Amino acid sequence: MRDFVLLACAGLLAGAMNAIAGGGSFVSFPAMVAAGLPMVAANVSSTVALFPGTLASTWAYRREFAQPAALSVRAMLPVTAVGGLLGAVLLLATPGRLFDAIVPFLLLLATLTFAFGQRAIVALHRIVAVGPRAILPMQFVISIYGGYFGGAVGLMMMAMWSLLTANRDLKAMAPIRVLMVSLANAAAVAWFIAAGAVWWPQTLAMLGASAAGGYAGARLTQWTPPEVVRGLVVLLSASVTVLFFLRWWLGR
């Protein structure tokens, strides 16, 4: 019962974080590991559990969708879905021991994205001239990462869009971010369920709470400064990353 309460609370918080600034997997994934799931199963079950939350956020944003200049949402939809599916296939094909070793580095990548993503965009704008034609290939690569692990994937998408279109209005891109993350996750979730890789009792304990948190988080974005939430996510993600590096090192 204690594990199920932990998973429900983690789902509520993770769903809200994903809607406001991203990073919900930094809560849901460690909670699944703490509940006793193997690493691959924890990642799979976390993705499935948070999926209703991203759908709820997409619904909450439905009146705010506006396609930024140079971003073809219609063209990105199939690219994102195929990338998410490929990432899910690669995850289930990864041996558990290898995934245990990869996870700390994936967490580190996500943490660095949260911490320095915006500064990197500004710096790259000064030295790199890349046009919108690169959006679809980059969207495909990021979507593969989203289906495989997904930490900070929404922020990675917005950073890439901002770099390639010179659009710095991250708030305006938030509904598109939620939509694309939902689509990549939908493809991954379908594969995970078909493969029988989901640990359902733990997943269901987190699932309903994540949907409530996702809807509430999308509403809270009207008055919650994303910078404050992102700062808290960076602190949390850095702590989780250190813990998983220690876990990996001690288990070698």
C-alpha cells in the first residue's frame, strides 16, 4: 500500500510538471524503481502511466493551439509518431544490464538540457545558421529519444524549434510541445502494451493521478512562472542523476 501511495503522489506531481515545464519522468521513473521495478520495466511503465497526463494537457490546451511560423505541425505528426515507435522498439531490444548503465547518462543529458538549454540556443544562434529544412530530420531523432527514454524531450523539441526558426516565444510553442510529446508517447505506449512489457498494478496506481496532474498543470501555466518550475526541475533532476550514477557505480 505504501508503494501505491508513493506512485499515486509521484504521478500527480509528474503530470503537473510535464504540463508546466516538462521533466515529469524525473519523478515518475525513480518512483517506479523505488517500487521495485527493473529499470527497463520502470521506464516502460512510467511512460504508460504519464501518457494520460499528456493527453489531459493536450485537451486543456485545445483552445490555445497556434502554429508558429516555419513549423508545419501536419508534417511533423507522422515523423514524430514513427520516431516514438522506433525508440520504443529499441528500448525493449536493449538488455537490462546495458540499460542500467545507460540510464545515468540519459538523465545527465536531460538535466543539462533543462539547466543550459536556453543559453545553448542563444549561443548557437550566434555561430550556426541552420534553416527550417532541418526541422523534420531533427524532430525524428528527438522523437526516437522520446520513445526510448523521454527525459526533457519536450524541452529538446522546443529548443530545436527555437534554434531553427528563430522563434523565442516558448510559451506560444507549449501547446505544440505537449501535442508532439503526446504523439511520440502514444506510439511508444502502443508498442509497450502490444509487447506485454507494462507492469499494470504499479502503472494503474500512477496513471489516474498523472491525468489529474496534467490537466491541473496546464491550467496552472496561466499564473505559474515556468522559470520557477524549471529551476526546481533542474535541482530535482540533478539530485536524481547523482543518485543513479551512484547506484550504477556501486552495482558494477
